[in-house]
Amino acid sequence: MDLSYSPQEQAFRSEVKTFLKDDLPPEIADKVRRGVELTKGDMDRWHSILNARGWLAQNWPKSLGGAEWNAVQRHIWEEEAAAANAPRIVPFGLSMLAPVLMKFGSKAQQDHWLPRLLDGSDWWCQGYSEPGAGSDLASLKTRAVRDGDHYVVNGQKTWTTLGQHANMIFCLVRTDPDVKQQEGISFLLIDMDTPGIEVRPIILLDGSHEVNEVWFTDVRVPVENLVGEENKGWTYAKYLLTHERTNIAGVGYSRAGLDNVKRIARSARHNGKPLIQNPHFTARMAQVEIDLSAMATTNLRIISKAAAGEAPGVEASMLKVKGTIIRQEINDLARRAVGPYAMPFASEAVEGANDGVPDPFEAGPVAADYFNNRKLSIFGGSNEIQRGIIAKVKLGGGR
Amino acid sequence: MNFDLTEERQMLQDTLRRYLADKYTTQVRNDILDSDTGFSAEIWNELAELGIIGAFFGGEHGGFGGTGFDVAVVFEELGRAGVVEPLMEVLVAGRVLEEAGHSLIEDVIGGGVHLAIAHGEPASRYDTDAVETQFADGKLSGRKAVVINAEAAEHFVVSAQDGETTSLFLVASDAAGVTVQGYPLLAGGRAGEVTFENTPCEALDVAADTLDRAFGFGIVAQCAETLGAMETATALTGEYLMTRQQFGRPIGTFQALQHRMADVLIELEQARSAVINAAGNLENDARTRDMALSAGKNLLGRAGRLVAEEAIQLHGGIAMTQEYELAHIAKRIVMADHRFGDTDFHLERFIELSTA
């Protein structure tokens, strides 16, 4: 048992720190810190800076232009990136689609799509959820019918994150409606410029535009854009979801969030004293910090196993549940900390939209973030679904 | 023991509930939220015509209510419908004017005057005693924070240091040296940072504890409004659980969700009782009154958060969208914790009173 990082890991951490200090544009970090919405240009710029260093595709093999980091290295990156207010790497193409293509895609698909992910030629979004298929994803209804060299796609996807920026979407579609749900699903790559596709914004409760509806009307998709075999899409989808769950614990975000709460509590005053001296508030903070310190170690325990080649199982579900509870609790602390100044509507908005909205603690849109991050326990398999998985696996009485 | 509403209050509740159910649809409210003023003058006038503002005040000043239960009945309905019109402001500022015997109160009851209460300051947080705004030579100078309805108000009720004591003043919004920097609020409506610089004002002849009493009404109103909003959140969630199908059946048939819904329903009844305790003790001695008020605000803060968060979670993604009714209702519930003292502030006040 040794809780410390190896000398190599420590050297890696300082390399990461130096890179973030030298290469992360301060104006982008400032936007992230203040909760200002990033433009597509900001995200593209950060991706290209990372790609120049060879650190964009962190889990890809070096032979394909990736960094080939192990789980511990990726964890160190995530901690340092969150502390430095670096934007999150948009995961849909790089860390979700790419592993599927590497494992199940044709040589031609790999040769065509993977380099375009690195150089930013394509922006991918994920076409999984539908209005009637959320937790019960396998009940999806978007239909693809073979017509000569094409599939004709009709249906609707929803909660499509950053779909407004995307030129490509990977979709789960139903190719056989007459078999068991999971056995009639295929995995298609669809060009968003194809006639018949319409993207409609969904405005979230904090006023932000992160997600969209994507509608398909007689959209013709060339058959060479089928990944793997027809009707085997569910296998690929499940494989992809295991990659969706990397950095699921969000330790870096929680640490950065808790630091911010402490910073606010030092300058806010409560009944004439600094809030950070208030026993009720500090008790709330301490409880979260204690939970976080244990969860961070759980996370590292699982990461060391993963680095040694063991696939994470039910532990990923545990981290999702605990990690989101902790992050949401920190959002709750931040809105409490600013007191009456939680009420003004500072949106996670475009530059300049919050001019004139008072923010005496430079806290950013903490109340908007509190509401926005209710999504954490809903998306990527809701916490109820995760608890179901944990119980089924651990009790062993499952189907 | 009788927990039924009197006939008059029942009528008031029925009338208001019917009016709001007809008029205050999600679409109407979303348009109001997007508007520059943050409220609808038409709805404001209609509410005044229904006598809603009159219910806040006693008969001697042209009202027809003025007790804690009158206020609670009205605000529960306002909360149920997610109303953003600034009625809380005429209640709290109006109670001060009523105690001062000010002639403005009749116009207030008729809906012809907008008010704002300018008390909290940038550094005071929820502390009602920390006033740095100064009164000297008949003029006010200082800054007030998050003054709700600051832009529409024709008059501000302002607290200021007058030598050793804190006194209350009335200021016309167009008086010299008044600056309002306005902005929208997360849960609807607007507020502003208000600065006074050698501003002429009228001293209000009221008792030292007038503001405590007025804030007591504010706390009852805020708790009742939150209760009403929690009722809507609970109703929407129950309906959704029995409608939304996943895995071939309504999600409300899953026991894990049923038990959580049951906890929400239990907390809702706790909240209802806490509002009754607070409203019923408003005329009691200061210690009993303040304990009931702090108990109510603390309990509503805790139960409100649980209900808002569980309502969103049990719905899933749909509750995260701005156009769905629950989004606004959940924001009203949680943001209520930031007015008149939050959960922790009232926990501390309760501890202080109950251990005294």
C-alpha cells in the first residue's frame, strides 16, 4: 500500500502543469473560470493546441497519433486541467466514437475518419437518446431502411450535446423491427449536411444552449457509413458507453469547485464575520471535502486496476453516483455562499451578456450552474439506472 | 382545533386559483419572463382588482385582511402558479407604510403604486441589523443590494443609520441622487442595485420593531409561496411518473421511484404545517413568533430543496428544459432560500431563541 505517485508520475504531472501554464490561452481559461459559454472557435483552438503537442487523443495508441496515456496519466491530466480552468476536451468523436471505429470499423473507415478527428476537420455529436428512449435506450425507434446503396433514415434524436456545432453524427438506428429490441439496432455515421436533417435547439432551465433535437426525414446515408455489421449496433453502443464513463468521478472538477467555494467563503461576510468562520457553513463544506477525499481514493484504486489492464465493472457505476452527488453538493454550497447575490440571473451566457449583473465575489453564475448541473445525475445513464446496475451485479440475482 | 379556512379566505383562494389557472399559463409566464419589465402590468392590475393586495392589510386602511393566514392563502396560490409579479414588495413595504399610517397605502391597495424595500446591503448578507446607509441633515446616502422591483417602484422604503438607531424612510424613485442599476433575476422578475447620494427623503414615524414585523409577513409569504410551488412540482412529478413509459411500463411502477415520491409527499405535508405554524404565530410575542418564522424558513429551505431536486431527477431530462413548467417552479423554490435569510441563517436564529 503506497498512496504516493511514482517519480515518473510526478514528473508527468509537472510536465502537464508546465504545458497548461505555457499553452492554455489565458482568455479561454478566464472564460471557463467565469462560466462564460465557449464558442466553437474557442474549443477548436484548444483542440488544435493539444493536437500540436500530441495530447488531444489521450487514450489513442501512438501509432494513430494519440498520446497513449494510461489511466493514471489521464487522471493526472484531468486534475491539472480542471485546476487550470482548461476547457473539457469535447469527447464525442475523440473518446467515444474513435474507440468504436478502432475496434469495429473497417480499415477504410479508420483511415478516413480518425485523422479528421485529430486535425479538427469533423465535429461529431452523439445520436443515441430519443424522446421515448432515455433510460430504456434499446427501445429506440429511429428507423433505417435499406434502399440499394443507401439507408433511408426517419426519426428523431434528442439531448444531442453541442449538435449545433457538429457536421457529423453517429447514430443508433433500428434496422430490424421484428426481433428482440437489442438485436435490430445498427450503428450509422451520418453527415449532418444531408438533406432531411434538421437541428432544433433545446434551451435548458439556466438559459443555456448545449443540447438539441435532431430530426431525420428520408435522410439517405451511404451503406459504407454502417459501422461493423448490420443489427450488431447494440454491442458497439455498449462498448462506447464504457468509454463515456471515463473521468466519470469528476474529481478534478470537484476539487476546483470546492476551492472556489472556500475562496467565496473567505470574502463573504455572515453576521459580521467571514463566512468561512461560520460553523454551519464550514460543517457543510467539511462533509463534502471528507466525502471527496475518500471518493478520490476510490477513483485512484479503480484507475490503478485499469492501468494494470483490468476492465472497470460495477465500480464505474459507483463512481458515477457518488461523483455526481459530490459535484452537485458543491454547486449547492456555492449558491449558498454568495447569499442574496445568488438571485441575480448571471447566465452561462455569451461574452458581455452579464454586464451589469452584480457579482461581488467574482463567483460566476453559481446559481445557474447549480441548476444546470442537475443534469449530472440524469445523463450518461441516470443515477437510478446506475444503482440498478450496482444492485444487480452485487446481489447476483439479475436476469 | 380547526384547520379549515374561513369562508372569506376560502372564497379568496378559489377566486385567485381560478383566475391564475385560466390566465397564468406557462406560455403567458414565459413571455413575461422574456419581457423588459419582468412583469405584466395587465395581470398586476387584474390581481389588484380581485382584491389580492387588499388581503395584505387591515380594515382601518382600506384592506380587508392583514393577518398571517390572509397572506399565506394568497401567496400559496401565487406560488402554485409561479407568479413573478412583485406582490411580495407591496406586502413588506406596504406593512411599513400601514404602521406609519401613511396616506400612500390606499393607492397601494388599489394597485396604483409599485413599492420596493431597500434594506439589504452589499456586505450585510442576511443580517437585518447591518445597515451602513446613512441619514444626515434630512438626506440619505448609501447602497442597497438586490432590491427587488427597484426599476418599477415609484417609492422605496429605505433603512438607514440615524445616529445610534436604524430608522425607516420613504424615498421617491425620481428623487435627486437615486441611481438604479437593474438586472433580471434567475427565478423571474427584476431587481437592482440602488444607490442614494444626498437623497431627500421622508422619515417614517414607526416603532423600532416595525421592520421585524414587516419581514415576519415577508417570511410567511415566502414560505407559503414556496409551499404552493412545491405542490405544483409534486403534482407534475406524480403525473409524469404515471405517464412516462420506459421498459414497457409507467416509471411510477418502479418501487425505487415510488419510495422517493413518497418522501416528497411526506415533506410536502411537513412544509404545509410549518407554514401554518409561522402564519398562526405572527401576532404572538416576539420570541414565539420568531421561533415559528425561523422554523418555517429553515424547514421550507430544506424540504423545498429536496422537492425541487427530486422533482427534476424523477422527471429526467425534460425537467431540464426551460419551456417545461417545472423548470420555473423549481427555480422559484430554490431561490426562495436566498430571501429573508436562508436555511442556515434561520437555523442559527432558532438555536439562539430556543436555547435562550
